Amino acid sequence: MTDDSIAPSTPAPPPPAVRPSPWSAAGSVAADAGYWDAAAPEFDEEPDHGLRDPAVRAAWSARLADWLPGEPSDVLDLGCGTGSLALLAARQGHRVTGVDSSPRMAELARAKLAGTGAEVLTGDAAAPPVGARRYDVVLARHVLWLMPDPAAVLRHWAGLLRPGGRLVLIEGVWGTVSPAGLPASELQAAVAPLADRTRLEQLSGDPALWGRPVDDERYALVARLTPARRHTEVVDVHLVLRRGDEVLLARRSGTGYGDGLLGVPSGHAEDGEDVREAMIREAREETGLDLAPEDLRAALVIQHRGPGGSPRMGWFFEAAYGAGGEPVNREPEKCSEFRWCPLDRLPDDMVAYCRAGLEAYRAGDRFVLHWQMPGDPVAHDPAGPGRAVFLPATDRGAG
């Protein structure tokens, strides 16, 4: 789906320090199905709720046709109430699923949508009961302002969309004496990390939508999500060269990453190489060793993310001292020294990634996550939080 009328996302102004919302501050009106059950019989009496006035209905229909895709699409209407917007979307040819926490609202919506093919579910709009189904549009009107954490809800909703899907969010700040609602700047800030393109429309100036003139803030934000990109990761190779109980370490220098710290000889696979070929090449370039494939044993696979960096996959290969010759520092511009260190008494001045890999190797672990957080040091910190997580593997004979 494309929509060239949606402008590229730009940073939104900082959100207000306080979002004036008496209901959400009170605790849980959004989740209080009893409140909405009681409100259901008279809910459609508001012009913009029931859309009974032909002029109001036509105004919302025109807006919705502009916000939704031009071709028939799967639309998830969250907090659908009695189903008025869902009915408009269904009449425009879309396949609609409505969700509301109030059984009474959902019952009225089913009656209103009868014969359209639309489905109405009873459940929490923040975490709708749709399983693994995915949609082209998530539509929500006057729902997010009731949520204690709109940003978290939006992230969940984004996960319900297909690549390139869109959010259609109708919100506002109602009243001028004691205003309550969600300012547009706050919603823009919450949507910005998720969206490739956004469009903000002010709705207050269109009295046809409300059945009367209004002077508070009412708006719609249409956001097209960033298209999914195929995930790729750098593949690292690490040489665990063993001399009895010792392992060869190299001190990094002039590389721009972890300089001054120790690690094992390492590099990354190049295009067209498998990991074993990459390890043989890197060992030759860094240590002068002429290793054969049979000299290597796969020791450990670790998925690592550095502080604030991108994930990468590391393969640790074990080789015995003497295989391929005597190690020599072949890249003094990148390595200031080689050092043999006992595997059970590794020094602290190591790259945290490598240290985690060697500790897992020594413990007999074979598959590990090492997921550092922003603010973690590149260097191993003996007093810091452990980031390595062992992933158990099935027994070879299981099955």
C-alpha cells in the first residue's frame, strides 16, 4: 500500500509533562467494562457516536475513505463501541474486526454490523484477542487517551500490522475549563519511533463531524509504519587457541573498538565465506597460523549486541597449540601484544563480548546470548551485571 499524501515523519515537539486525563488518573475507566455497559444504551445519542444524522455520517464517511487504503483491506477497530465507524468501513468494502471491552457495546455493534461480514470480539483494546492475525489498519477513536501508557499500547498495536500497515488514531483534548485527553504533540512523539510517514489532521474546525461547532482540540493522526526490512547481522569468528590450560589473547590497538583490551584473535566473515573458511583466513592474517579445516572444532555460538549497537553472531572455534605453526603477531598496527593466559584465571581487562564467550566455553555452554544494554561498558566489568544467558540444547539422541 502506498499513500504519497502522508508526509515523512519529523521529530515532534516534546510532550507535555502532564497529560490531563481525570479518568485515567483515577485508575481504570478504560478497563471498566461495567462503566461502558451502563453507558451503552444512550451511547449513540451523541451525534459523532451514533452517526444518525446523515450530514454527520457523510462527514465521517468521507474522512474515513481518505484515511483508509483505497483497496479492500483488513481493518481492526479497537474500542469500537457500538460499531458506527466499523459500519462505515465495512460499507466501503473493508474486512472489519471490532473489539470492545464492554459486552453490551459489543452486542450492539454485532447488531449494527449484521450482514456486513464484520466480526466483533469482546476484549481489551490495549491487547486485543486476535491471536496471530495481522491487519492492514488499526483504527482507534477516543481510546488511547484512557490508557496509562499510550506508547506501550502503540508498540503492541504496531505488532498487529502487516509490513507497511497504518495506524488511524482519532483523539483530542476535550473541554477548556478542565481539559481531559491526549494532546497531539504527545501522540506524535509516541508514534514517531514506529512510523515512516505521518499525517496530522485537525478536526475541530469541521462542525459536521460533531454535529455542532467545537472549540477544543480534536484531531486525527494517520501513521504508516516503517516497512519491514530483512534482518541481517555481522558474523564474527573467534579463535580459541589452547596451549594446555592456557588460551592465546591479543591486545587490541588502533581498531576503534575495545582498544587496549584483550580478546582472542578474531574477525568477521566476508561475502561468500562460510564461518570455517573465515576463521582459517583470519587466523592466517592475524597470527600467521596455517590451519586446516580438520584443525578446528566448533566450540560456541554466541549472539551479541554491544552497548547501543546492532546484534552480531559470533562463532568460537577451538584449535590446539602447534596446529598450523607458531603464532606470530602479523598485524602490529591492530594488536600491541600476544599473551598466554590461564583459562580459569582470565584477566579483567578484556572485551566483555570475548570474556563472556570464553567463560561460557569454559563452563561447557554451547549456545549463548550476550545482550548488552545502552550504558554498559565495552570492557568486562567484574562488578557489573552479567549479560550472558545460556541457551540449553537438545540431546543429540533425542527424537
